[in-house]
Amino acid sequence: MAGDNDDAPGLIVARYSKTAVVMDENGSTRSCHLRPNLAHLVAGDRVFWSQDESGAVVVGQLDRYSELKRPDARGQLKAVAANVDLIAIVIAPAPEPFANLIDRYLVAAHLADIDTLIILNKSDLVDTNPESRALLHRYHEIGYDIIETGPSNSATESLSSALGTTTSVFVGQSGVGKSSIINRLLPERELRVGALSEGVLKGRHTTTTAEVFQRSQGGFIIDSPGIREFGLQHVDAQLVAPGFREFTPHLNDCRFRDCSHLVEQHHCGVLAALDRGDISPDRYDSFVNIVSNVSSSPY
Ligand SMILES: Nc1nc2c(ncn2[C@@H]2O[C@H](COP(=O)(O)OP(=O)(O)OP(=O)(O)O)[C@@H](O)[C@H]2O)c(=O)[nH]1
Ligand SMILES: [Mg+2]
Ligand SMILES: [Zn+2]
């Protein structure tokens, strides 16, 4: 047996202000203190920890192979989750989906080189908002992976095989059912699931910090708190268009290499594709919304 003072490998399962829950190689968890130089650790980080007289402490960190980042309330760019293979963007018939939020996640995932899966949850409620399914299928048509899920076991099984043994992070608005889906995938655990308050379509924020769950068949799922908006102001305006998958084949048709895709007179491949109907006006408007809010905005 390794001595208590040896540094042991671990995984950050949840991050609180001054401590983190760390899972060791046997799957047991403990609360650890963090050295000040490791204050940026988040769910999914691979670390080394050791036990001393004052308790368990995280002493080192392995490099991240990927990270999902977004600005915090003060505009500081912060990692949400580390070492993820897949961003599962969850929408539902209620609360009402915002296509622009989906597009923002898709851009962030592209920049972070992380795969995506768009999940329409609450399939049992689709009849109350058929547009939610139409929205999902629009993403399928432009080449994104999609899946529907809901209370049925067969839907959960399909999602389970789509996830495979990846490490995925579940993101999206509050109340869409991220924690509920994870509960269904991990029947032995009971996450906190909030009732979507009557009439308040924004839902209620139940999950307060990202948390990692280990799946018995391999892989991990990271639950994350619901969000209302996803800031991309830190992104270079030139890097937004490549995050719109169906724009990519048209980018070589722009006369200028640094084309903003906003000015028709510049012979823009994206605007030409929009005119031909090869790019949907909704996605183009979403693109304009994002580039007009980045700090390097061409406006
Ligand atoms: N009808 C229906 N309701 C669901 C389904 N999945 C989740 N819900 C309900 O949706 C509400 C919100 O679920 P949560 O899992 O807490 O949502 P969340 O996305 O984790 O929310 P935050 O943690 O706030 O981000 C709860 O009342 C769930 O019971 C579903 O497939 N069908
Ligand atoms: Mg939740
Ligand atoms: Zn262009």
C-alpha cells in the first residue's frame, strides 16, 4: 500500500471556493484544500494530492487536454470544466430554447476543439412546443449531432450509447433537465432536481457548481449550473465564422482574407451563400449578433 505521504493521482469532482472534492483511483472521494497557486482548478482537472497533519491537500496539476471557458460575472475568462471530449448542449420545449445560446456554445466548442451533441430533452412535452423539435432538426441538417431524450428508458439507452465512454459536460439553460438526464443515466445516484416553477419559464437554478459523475461502463459526465447567457466578447471576430459549420465551405469565396462577412460590396462568400439560401437567415443573424458583441467588433 502506498504511504500516506506519497502524492496520489486524483480527479477534481467538484470545486468550492477554498476546497475541492477529489476522487482517487479507487473511486473514493475526499475534500481537499487547495494551494493558492492551484486556485483555478475546476471539475475534470487531473491532480496530485497528499495527506498531511492538517488534512488532504491538492499539491499539483496535470496539463489539461481541453477546457470549456466562459467569462464570469466580472467578465474574467474562467474554465467551466476541464479535460472534456464532448459538450452536450441541452434544450427542451420549456423553458423556451434560445438558438443564439446554442450557437454561442457551438462557437466556443469549435474554438476549444471539443465535439458537441445537441440534446432535446423532455420529448414527452414536444407537443406543447413543436418548434423545439424543428429547431433541433435544423441543426441536424447543417451537420451537428442531435438526439432526443425524455423519461423513456429507450431514449436514455440511446443517449448512453451516443455518449460511449467519453467525458462529457452537460450545459444549457436552467430547468432544461441536465441533472435529470444525468440521474437517468446514473440510476444509483440522486442529483438535486428542481421543479420548474410554474409560469417562470427561466426555471430555477438548482445545480450550483459543476460536478463530475463516473459511469459504471466507463467515462464521466459533468453536470453544470444552468446559464442565461454565454459571453463570447473575448473571442476574435475573425474566429466566429469558422464556428458556424455550414459557413466553412463559403469562407474561401470571400475576396478578402479578413472579410467581416458583413459587407456585400466586398464580394463575401458567406453573404452570397445567404442570398442563395445555402445559409439560413436565422443562423446568419445569430452570427451578426455574436460578432457585434465581441470586443474586437468590426462595428
Ligand atoms: N416532462 C419532463 N420533465 C422533465 C424531464 N427532465 C427533467 N424534467 C423536469 O425539469 C425540471 C428541471 O430539471 P433539472 O434536471 O433540475 O434541470 P437542470 O437543467 O439541471 O437545471 P439547473 O440545475 O438549474 O441548470 C424538473 O422539474 C424535472 O423534473 C423530462 O424528460 N420530461
Ligand atoms: Mg441541474
Ligand atoms: Zn465574407
